[in-house]
Amino acid sequence: MSEEKKDIGQAILNEIHGTEPTEEKQKKPFLGKAAIPLLAILTGLIIGAILIAVTSQTVWAAFGDSFGKGLSQAWTEVITAYKALFTGSLGDPVRIVEALRGGDAKEIRQAVNPILESLVQATPYIFAGLAVALGFRSGLFNIGVEGQLFIGAACATFVGYSITGLPAYIHMPLAFLAGAAGGAFWAFIPGFLKAKTGGHEVINTIMMNWIAFRLTEWLLSGPMTRPNSGGLPLSPMIQDTAKIPQFFESPIRFHLGFFIALIVAWLVWWLLFKTTWGLNLRTVGTNPRAARYAGLDTAKSIMLGMTLSGALAGMAGAVQILAVNHSMALGLSSGYGFDSIALALIGNNHPVGVILSSLLFGTLRNGATRMMVVSSIPIDIVDVIQAIILMFVAAPAIIRSIYRLRKPKQEEQQVFLSGWGGQS
Amino acid sequence: MTTTTGVIEHKRIHEVSPSRKLGMGIAETLIAVVIFLVFVQNTTSDLITRFVMTPGGINQGTMGELNLPSKLTLLILAAFVLAIGLFQLIKGFGRQTNLMVGVAGLCLMLAFLVWQAAGKSLNLAGMLSSAVLLAVPITLGAFSGILAERCGIINIAIEGMMLMASMTAAIAGSLTQNVWLGLLGGIFSAVLLALILGVLSIKYKVNQTISGTVINIFSTGMTAFISQKFLQTIPALNQPKMFTRVPIPLLADIPLVGPILFNQNIFVYLMFAILIILQLALFQTRWGLRLRSVGEHPKAADTLGINVIKTRYMGIILSGVVAGIGGAFFTLGSVGRFDEGMTAGKGFIGLAAMIFGNWMPLGSLGAGLLFGFADAIGSKLSLLGSVIPPQFMAMAPYLITMIVLAGFIGKGQAPAAEGEAYEKE
């Protein structure tokens, strides 16, 4: 039964894409596919360096002396900043080598902590990036990951602190799944509205974002507030049994959630590329009209795609609460939801790509903290770099003209989107 | 529906479907029931609501206080809304359906205020005056959206443009100590971002929501970066002069209306000026017809010799100009200094107002004023000792937009070619 369905779907996909891509054909564009994101990242970092140099008063002062002095001053500042960025996120190689030679376990852990911390930072990115990628694969632009993340976090927090007396192996998964369910519910609404009324998910998820922010603001200062918090919007601490375990003692925050993220990424890959459901999602995502003619239930597919995407977003919020923060405050997210759009696109909406781009962004964000301490460069430079990378990935023609790359024979697949008036 | 004197096509366009007529009638009747059951029932008959009808600090167009018997006023409001609902159910308002829904919503808000302030005093004029001010960035955001979307470009970057403009306006205003140059600086930065959006969406045919997201992330990061790097270390960069109140002669002396509409700063007047210009230009001039045709059917427009690409660039740049004015309002017209993330989603509410206003300037102004009023009430709720959390009031614009989009209050008429890059053949 399902075998038959799959064949029909595959036939449609072949119809859309031409013939089934063979091994040889896939190999060649692979390098090309990786080239654009890599060059985009490189260019983003270069522009970031220019920004650092241009906004530095000492560089301007040096340029006042002479042009050469200015250049060398700019060079040193950029190198210092980026060195701090990378030692802050990947660790100081000298220190790591010495620690390994010394053999002191604690010293080794501290030396490699920057790397581990980068993984901690990358974890919510992986979930959020997967959420957007799964949406894109299903032909849905889920710009509401941020809101779903907040609702997911609120649900996980509530289950985390309100239920007592459960063993950890039940409580922790329960709280995590509550987060996923919260995000899924929040995304189901725009999915349902799109499927049933045609209201566009972009505008609806944007609206849902703001409703989610106001809702959590109210929850944290009202029903879910911590007793004696002094009016601050802050939730109670979650129970110990709900915490996702961290592997090492206190300053090192590396936790099990990272591996959960990897497993979930594998599950998403499996769902998208190995199951009939995934095939249906992708078929509706690539060509809804053809899918409808083939007898696929597009409305169901839209709702399913949106709900799953929201569940992943909810997990991003849940993992931050259960593994890192242990209580919920309003400053929970540093814009994971919007960054995740960049992550998904850089990763070509593929789970492996999303993991790689998440590792990169986690590294950047972690290193930026150190860069702020060393060179007093505001951490927000990461946002600027991210925006630039996103721009280049979305408009590969710019990168190609900068680096004189040849245009690929096949046009890049565009994300499916039309106006949001709801005409279909 | 009623006596139609126009051409037959007009009648068809404005016909309201029976289910919508029914739905709206039920909704309005429900509002009346809510006013009666919740507000009237919980008010004792001896209470009096005292509305102060002059905003604080104003001495032109003053007016005495308004003492309303709370229960009677609420009963009258309930009866009025009930009448609207019943008329809608039996005969229907036809073209005016949405307007009457708005009137019913306004009555609900008024009733809510009368109920909340029963036995107390409330400065209604002050609230309306601040509602107009709060509506300025929302409405300008909506106008910015209209300009972009009418020529076929989805602009979700209004928020980012406003944020950038508010910072640039603060810096330019501080450096020159001239409000007008500050305003120009704000407009300039927003136009730059609009140009980037235009180049990405028109030339490189990037998905317009993604190009908008690029602008939004960039603006958030860049403003925070510059604010922390310069504005916080050099305070002189963040002390712009502000636009002051400019009472319009004669008009400002009209009681109630004068202080609210004609004794405000230049941004309020700019908002009304842009409204009139936009309404006339879009629907009465050849320029407007061309702009709209590019948004509805670019291929047809191209066939008729209209330069689609050029028109779209023009639309997006004008959109940037208006968003720039809206952004400058925050620093030069409202707060007097730049704070990180100070636009706080007003650009997105502007987007909501645009949709609620059905991509029409006048409708968007109505939506903007309504949302501004909701905002003003929200900030006063705690002062009145209300049980309703202000956050719920703040959710209203977003909820209304979703309801509108879902078609519960009539289908919006988005430009047909919105979101599609144009490829000349």
C-alpha cells in the first residue's frame, strides 16, 4: 500500500525535476553547493573585519598619522579581535596541548571548555534551524520559530517546576515533550489557518510571534511568576528531576541536549527522505498543484509540516530551559528564531547542513563573548555578520560576481512563496 | 444591496456574502450582549464616570469635564450596538459592513472605559491625544507597507527600517542640533535599507520575505552595535533636539478635537499629509494607476509600456522614505534619545494595520488609530486598577489581523502579484 503511494510520489518528483538524479550527477554540483555558503561565510567575516576596523577610534587616529600606520593598526585590531573570537570559541591551542601533556583531567576540561561551550550554544540553533528547514522543505515559510520557541520554553518550564515526585527518566522527557507540544500547538494554528482559509503563514506566524511574547510576558509576571521575585518576570526554578544532565561540574555547561539534537536531526532526515510522509511533505512543498492532481491531501500536509516545524522550535526552547537556564526569563532567546532562517538556508535545508551551520553560528556567538571582553567589540556584530551571510546565501549571484564563479546550468531551487492575501 | 445607482460591476464588487453578513451581525450582537452582561450588570446605578476632556498641559480649546451616569451610558451603548447588530442581521450594511464592525468595536472600548472608570475620573482627552501619538509610527508603517506592496513587493523590513532610522535620526539630530536634519538623516538611512531590499528582491529575485529578514537582522545587530560602541560612551551623540508641539492657529482652539488633532508635533501633521497625498496619488492619478497595475499584473503593465522594474524601485524607495519618517518619530517626536530595540514591533503592527485597512491609506489610518487607542488603554489599565493584564490589550492588533486574514471580517484584497519577482521575457 505505502509502497504504491511512494511510487506515485516519486513519479511526480521525477516529473518535476526531470529524471531521477543519478550518483554522478549529484557529485558535481555538490562542490558548487558548498562553495556558495563557504564563500558567503568568508565574505561575511571579511565585511565584519571591515566593520571592526572602521568603527575603531584608534584606527582612525592612526590613519591621521599616516596611511601606512592606519593600515597596520587596522590589521592588528582585526587580528586581535578575530583571534579572541576563535580562541574564545575553540580554545587556545597552546593551552590545550599543554593540558594534554600535563594530563590533569580538570585542566584538560577547562582547556577544551570553549569548544564544549560552542556546542552548548549550537544546540538550540540545531533545533531551530531544523524547524525552519523542515518548513521550507514542506513549502512553508515558518518565520514564527521565535514565538514557538517561547511557548515551548514556557510549557517545558511549567511541567519542569510544577510536577514533583517523578523519577528523572520520566520527568525530563515529559518536560521536553511538553515543550515540543507547546511549539507544535503554536505552529498548528497558522498551519490550520493556511490549510483551511488560505491566510498566509508568513504574516500569521509573525503575528503569533508577538502574541507569544506578550503571553509569556504575562505568564512570567502573573501565573508562572517566581514567589518573591520582586516583580521581575521570572519563573520558578525547575525541579532537579526535570533537568537535562550536564556532563561536567559547574562552569562547564556541556549537556546531553546536544546529542538529543543530533538524534532529532537524524530523525528529521529519516522522516523527510525515507518515509512516505516525508515524500508527501516534500512533494507538496515543491509543487502543490502537481501534488493535488496526484491526489495528495495538501491541506493535511500543510498542517503536518507546520506542526512538526513548530515541535522542533518548541524543543529549541525546551532544551535551553531544561539544560542551561533552569528557569525562564524574558531574555531567553537571542534571536534564535530569526537566525534559524539563515541557518536553514546556509545548510541548504538539509539536516546535515543545518548541523554544520549551527555549529558555525554557535561558535561565532560563543567566541563573540570573548571578543567583547578582549577588544570591546559589541557581541551584536554577530547579528550583522549573520545578516550579511544570509544575504549572500539568498542571492548567490552576488557571491558569484564577486568571486567570478560560473553560473550553474540549473537554476537554484527557489523557496516557494507568493503573496499573503490568501488567494490560492 | 440597497438602491444601487452605480454601474452593475460596482454592485458586484461590494456585495457582502450572506454568511459574512450573518457572521458580522452575530459578532456585533455579541458585543452588545457582552456590554450588557459584563459591564452593565457589574455597575451600580449611583456611580458616575468622570471624563476629563482636556489633555494635561494644554490651554487651548479647553473643555469642561464630562460627568456620565455610568450605568445609563453603558445601557445606551449596549442598545446602540444591539441596533447595529440587528440591522446588520436583517438588512445588512453592504459596503459599510467593515466600518460598522469598527464602530461596534469602538463602542466596546468606550463601554470598557466607562465601566473601568465608574466612580473615578479619567482623562479621556489625554488618552485620545496619546492614542494619536501612538498611532503615528503604526500608521506610517502601514503607509510604508502600502507603497511597497501596491507595486508588488512584500515589505516585512518596515520594522528594521524604522529601527535604523530612529538611531540615525538621533545621531544626525545630535550632531547638527537641528531636528530637520535629524529627520533627513533618518529618512536617508531607511531609504538605503529600502534600496538594498529593492536590489535583492528586484534585481536578484531573492524571496522577498528572506530579503526582509536580512534587513531586520541587520538593523537589529547594527543599531545595537553602534549604540553600544558609540552612543553609550559618547552621550553627546544621543541628545537630539525634539520636535515640539505646534498648535495650528484657530483649529487648535476647537474644544476636544483641537488639542487632540491640531496641537501635536509635526509628525502627526505629516501623517495626515501623507494620508491625503497617498490616497489621492494612488487612486486619482496616472502615477498611482501605474504603480497599482505593476502590483496587480506586471506583465500586462509591461505590455502597455510601463517600466515594471523602475516603478518597483520607485515604490520601495518611497516606502523607505515613509518608514524613515516613522522611525525618526521615536527619537525626535516621542522619546528624545535612542534606545536599543525601541521600535518594539511597531513596524509589524504597522503591517497588521495595513492588512486590517485592506491595503488602503484611509483604512490603514483607521486601523492605526484603533491600535493606537488599544495601546493607550493598555498603558492606562494598571492605573485604573483593572484586572485585565495590559499584555492582553497589546495582543489585540495581532489577533485582529489574524482574524482578518482568515477571512472572518471579509477577505482582504492584497495586490495580486505581490511577492513575485518580475522576469521580463
